[in-house]
Amino acid sequence: MSNSEKILKKRTKLRKKYTQLIEDAYNLRQTDHALSDFSEYKATKVLYKINKLGFVVHNSEAQAN
């Protein structure tokens, strides 16, 4: 398994986690605002990691060409 495949697999896993955290935040919004905010905060951190991995993949593809 090459590095780019590992990165893409990790990015897919992070996207699933991000989606779950956003869904949890939405569901908690009516009952527990603090927990909803915390879930959104964690989702933002995961999104940052996703974007960072996307940047790495994009740059490695550009260098390969």
C-alpha cells in the first residue's frame, strides 16, 4: 500500500468521523447546547485534518506530473 493510498484511506475515515460529529452536534442542539458546541469544535478540528491531508495529496500529485 503506497503512502497516497494510506492518506486517502485516512481521509475517508476522517470524513466519516466529521459527518458523525456534525450530525451529533445538530441532534444535541435542542437539548444540550454545551455538548453541541463541543461536538462542533471537535468536527472543526477533524475538518482541519481533512483539509491538510487534501493539501498533501494535491501537492504530491502535482509533483508527480
